[in-house]
Amino acid sequence: MTRTLRIALIVLGCAVLALLCNPNTAPAQAHPMPGTNVFLDVRETAIEAELLIPTMDLAEASGIRVDLRTRLSDTESTGLATYLHDHLRPATSEGAPWSVRITDLRLDYTDRTATGPDKELVAHAVLTPPAGAGMRHFALTYDAVMHKVVTHTAIVAVRQDWQAGQVESGNAARQIGVLRVDAASMTVPPLSVDLTDAGAWRGFAGMVVLGGHHILEGTDHLLFLFTLLLPAVLIAKAGRWYPDRRAGRAVRHIVAVTIAFTIGHSVALVLSALTRLDLPARPIETLIAATILVGGAHAIRPLFPGREALVAGVFGLVHGMAFAFTLAELKLSTGQLALSVLGFNLGIEAVQLLLVALALPPLLVLAATRAQPVLRVGAALLVILAALGWACDRLGFPNPVARIADQTGTSILPIILSASAIAAVVLAVQRTRARQRKRTGNAVSPRMTGFGYHRSSDSATAKRSFG
């Protein structure tokens, strides 16, 4: 075992050891807030609402000076919960009131374009319709702050709605209305919310798209797949990689590795999602960084030659557990979850197979060139560096390497793939021209005539003539 491989394995062992000793929590996110934002996450039996309210206006309306606090006291939390409960009143189309439960209150900061960071109250509520009533068509009455500050407005938007195919939390929420004071009556008219344009098929299709986006935007998953493909067209001899000119064997190798990875993460995804297994995110994400590190080291020097498919299947289990986190965030019912697992996995596999199909031809062409070792080792070292940065970041040690990898990973990989494809085309054209020149030269090679040689296509049989 070379010194480089020993160092890589030592780093991997240290990462796993630190993982077991250092659990941590993920940082909170800030939200832009022009006034009050009301985000609705539509579940199967209830609607979860998140309200982002500027504390300065809230203090003026409620009399509770939360704008001067860094955290809420129990008294302030109770007072604000009662205040919001009184001013948040959903009801059926016939006027029957829904139940409202305030579940969480906290203070946070948001970035304003003009004035800089500002404080807001983040409130979570669960809105439940009465028994037997539908929940996709209702009237939302909300006049917190606005009953005192008449210039205040509240923007209402749907952030997640599985039946409408709106499942990507990273996308912009779909605005459905604005609540504001009516100048004539000086009251806030209720907002009619209509979510009836929905169905199971749209939810399934949304999950297929989400799966595709997840693998494309998941830089760590793409890098792991990339490290598996790097040596797939090579063969290991005496602890080193050498070109393997048998295209059929390389294709079979890549297919086996891809299928094994697919089976591994599919099994883990199904078991984790359907059993609603509550796994800690940070350890799983750190283990994913470790799998990328091992894959990068293997691309430099063979660590497990001939057993890549087995390793891909085992590592796929870890990646599948990470995929399950995305489904857990949607809080779906059992029926919705079963369809979602199928659609999500189909989206992942479709994009994964497309990437493999695009990467295979350039890899086969580049494998026999002199540039192949340099490109392979250079790419593997960059992957290892990114994996180390991610591992440290997920163990609670933020670093610029992880930030750069997160920000540029999804753009670098398409660039690498495009560059490899262009290089492969250029090399193929050059080889074709070289073969053509060689054939042409052999076919019409000029021989001396008159004072030298007769013209002949076979230099071995050329005859001297002194005519």
C-alpha cells in the first residue's frame, strides 16, 4: 500500500471517529420579508402555516416589545401565541371555523435589500378543518398587525403541496393572494383559498421531477458517481491503473457498478422512507463525504479492484438514507409516501443513467491517451479535497473548501463533462485523420522512376532500374 493510500485511509478513519463523537445541529435559514409572509405547507389532513412578522410592527400592534429582545421569555411567547390565535381565523366556505394551534415561536433575522438585517418573529401554526369538511377550499382571515398598522400587508403563498405537484422546498413559493386593509371598511377582508386543482398523478409527477433535480443539484452524489466512472474503463495491474482497450468489458463494468449503486440506494430509500426511520442527518451526510473520499482514492490507486460493484452497492445504502431525508421533509401520508418513493427513485435513476451514457464515450476515448493519467489523478485529487472539506463542515468545522464545493459543484460537473466530450471528439477526429493519412501514404507511396525506382505500392518488391 502506497503512502498516499495510507494517508487517505487514516484521514477517513479520523473522519469516522470524529463523526461518532461530535453530533451537531444545522444552521437556521433567513427569509426575505417585505411585510408579513404567510407560507402554507399543505398536508393530507391539515395545513401547516409559517408566519414571518416584522417585530417592530408587531410590537406596535400587540404591545409586546419583542423588537428589543434577542430571545422570547415564556410570558412573551404565551402572549404572542394568544394574540396570533385571535387574529388567525380560517373557516370553511360555509363559515364553519377551523381549529388553530400555535406550535412554535422564535426570533430570527432577515436581510432587507435597502435597510440591511431586520428582526422578525417566526411563528408556526397548524390549521385543521372541522370533521367532514374539505381542506382545499377555505377562507383565510388574518389581520395581525394590520388592525393597528393599516399600511401593513401580508403575502400568502403555498410553499409545499404534494397533490399539486409542488414538492421542491428550494423553489419559490406560489403566491395565492395578499391580505391588506380595505380603505372603505377599514377591515381586512378574508382571502378565498382555492387548492382544488390537484391530484395524485400531479404529486407523482412532481416527485419524479424532484428526484431528477435532487441528483443534479446534489453535488456530493454526483461526485461519488464521477469517482466510480473515472477508473471504470481501466484495468488494475500490480497496484496501478492501465488502459483497457476492451470496450465491451468497460461497458459491462460501468453497467454493473451503476446497477449496484442503484440497488443499494433504492433499498435504503424504500426502507428509510416507508418505515419513517428517524436518522440523524449530520452523521449520514458525513459518511457520504467519506464514501466520496474513498472513491477518489480508488481512482488514483486501486483499493478494491474487481469489487467496485460490491462497494458501490454498500456505499449506495448510505446515499439512499440521505435521499430519504428529502421525503421526510414533506410529511406525507402512507399512500402519498408509497407513490413518492417510486416517483422520486425513477427521477434519480433517469438522470443517473443519462449522465452515465453521456460520460461513457469520452471516457473510453480518453482512456488510451497520454493525458488520461493526468486528468484522472487531477480530477480525483479535486474530489478528495472537496470530500475532506465536506467532512469537516458536517462535523461542525465550517471551511471555505466546503462552501466553494457547494457553490460551484453543480456547475463544474457539467463543464467537466462537456470538456471531456469535446476532447473525446477532437481526439477521435485526429485519430481518424491519422489513419487516413497512413493508409493514403502506404497506397500511393512514390518510388523513384527513370533514374531510380519503379512506382510500386509494395516497397519490399520495388525494383531498381537504370534504363
